[in-house]
Amino acid sequence: KAGVTQTPRYLIKTRGQQVTLSCSPISGHRSVSWYQQTPGQGLQFLFEYFSETQRNKGNFPGRFSGRQFSNSRSEMNVSTLELGDSALYLCASSYGSDYEQYFGPGTRLTVT
Amino acid sequence: SQQGEEDPQALSIQEGENATMNCSYKTSINNLQWYRQNSGRGLVHLILIRSNEREKHSGRLRVTLDTSKKSSSLLITASRAADTASYFCATGDTGRRALTFGSGTRLQVQP
């Protein structure tokens, strides 16, 4: 089975711009979660989607949004980028919230 | 915010020795999971233990869970240089449908 894929792997953006990150889950997984990892805050939950519905959202501003498509692929969008948004963004897929989550390699976003 | 803390924050051992990492958490959980991360890359799932289990093994890994103390430990036996990585515990809560991660333990295994 192919693993979780994330694109792009690296991204450099300027403050004020917006960015869209993509995640393709493992085949058969309907739950996709997004996490932000920074040296200061560690790993923090952004949101979780299941069958195209956002079931939970972490404590992030409205500039962070996401969606899930009918094939379970997910995108997250960050608008009006700030320097503090520089981070590794990780996507994880699973059968559901009570199961192991399988992580992709991440997208390294640098905001200058 | 972090669910809890991991202890120690960093650990350096020689190849062949055992490594033990501890994780504490604050709220009721459904399950607790351990992950490994190499050099800021994606996380690799190691083991999941449910709240009604006390111990679980997988190869060289042994995980214990004490829900009365809200703590877990990960033991890696006969460590190898390839085990060098950061290890994170994460608690799962069905109601919240999200993993809450600890701060991680950086393990360095000297060859």
C-alpha cells in the first residue's frame, strides 16, 4: 500500500501571501488530520476531516482552513501568511480517531 | 497546548543498552500512541496501547500504561545507532478526534 503523500515538500512564501498544501491519504482511510510542528510549540493539531466533513478544529486562527474531497484527499490553506507560520506541516490518515495515524513526510513552509 | 511532558527531554546511551522514556498526560484518554521522528521528517507510528491495556510489546519495544497515574513508558531494548531519533507520545481521545502530543524525547545512540 502506498503511504501518505504530501505536496509540495518544500515551500518558500512571502508574508501576506497565501499557500495551499495537499495531502493524499492511504487508500481506504477516510480520516485525514493536519498538524503543525514548530521548535517552540511542538506538534499541534490543526483540524481533522472525515468523509468530507470537518469534525474537529484546533486552536488556530481563521486564516488556517482546510477541506476534504470525495476521494479523501485533503488540502489546507493558510491565508495572509505571517513569519510565525513557518513550520513543518504534517498530514496523517487513519481509519478513524481510535486507530493509528499514519503520517506523510510533511511540507516544510518558510515564510520570509 | 501539549497534553503532557516527556521525560527525559534528551537521552544519550551506547549501542546495546536499553532506553526508557516516560510520558505523562493530564486528561482521560482512549488510547496512547508512540511515534518516532528522524531529523524533522514525518512521524512513524510505533505502537498503540488502549486505555484498558497495561502492557504491549512489538519487537524490541515495550510500552506500559498506568491510567491511575496518567503515565506511560516506552522501553527500547538492545538499542542500535539507527534508533537515534525523537520519540513522541500522543494521547487519543475519541471525543476530541485528535492526537495531543508530548514534547518528545531526543534519543542519541552512540555506536
